Amino acid sequence: MLLFFCFTKAPKMHTSTLSLYQIKNKLMQLTAKLTQLLPLQTGISKNGQWRKQDIIVETVGQYPKKICISIWGDKINEKQLVIGNNLDISYDLESREFNGKWYTDVKAGKISLKNEDTPEKKEDNNYTINETNEDDDGLPF
């Protein structure tokens, strides 16, 4: 099997345009089922009051994975956060070092309920045919 890779250079842009370009392409997406809500965390910092809701979601596929995702502040929507809901989640990964160890956070950018296409109910076509058969040997044909 041959693999071909194509690498291109990012176009040079004005500094403010580059920042906007990075912001627009920053978030990744996944669809997963909400399996657990961890306790809501609140506190007060120098910037004021904060809220953080951690959720556990499970991806679909041959090898489902459980992921802990943090939702901060106004992005917490209790109506969407119901166990069993399928969610479309835009998220960002961030790692930081502390005392020689690295820690990674998965932060939700936007969460919405997955639009599930409800298939039309198929009509049950059960018909009963009553025929009198002179050779009544108990066979249906």
C-alpha cells in the first residue's frame, strides 16, 4: 500500500486576520451520548463567580470511548444535559504542565442536541385471507 502526503504552507496573513483564522478553525467536533453528570463546581475568583460542569460522554462506533468534557459558565444548559441525550459537541483540547507533569482538558465550546432523523413508521401490512379448502390437511398452502 502506498501512502502519499501533501504538505502545504499556511498562507501569510495580516496578524489580526491570522488570529481570526485560528479562532474559526480551533474547535473540533464529536457526537456522543451523555452517560454521566458529575457534580456542578462553583467558586469565586478575582474575575468573579465561576461555574464548571463536567460530563461523561460515550462515542459511538466499533470501539466506543468515554470522554470527560468540561463546560464552563454560560455554556451550561441544564435542558440539554439529560442522561441518554445524544449531543453534538464542539470542543477544544488544552494541555498544561505543572511540576513536571502534563494535564489535558477537554473544554466544550458549543453543545447542541443531535438532530435525530426519526424514520417514518412503516405500516404493518398484515392481511388475513379466509379461504375454504376442500383438502383440509392442516397445511397453510
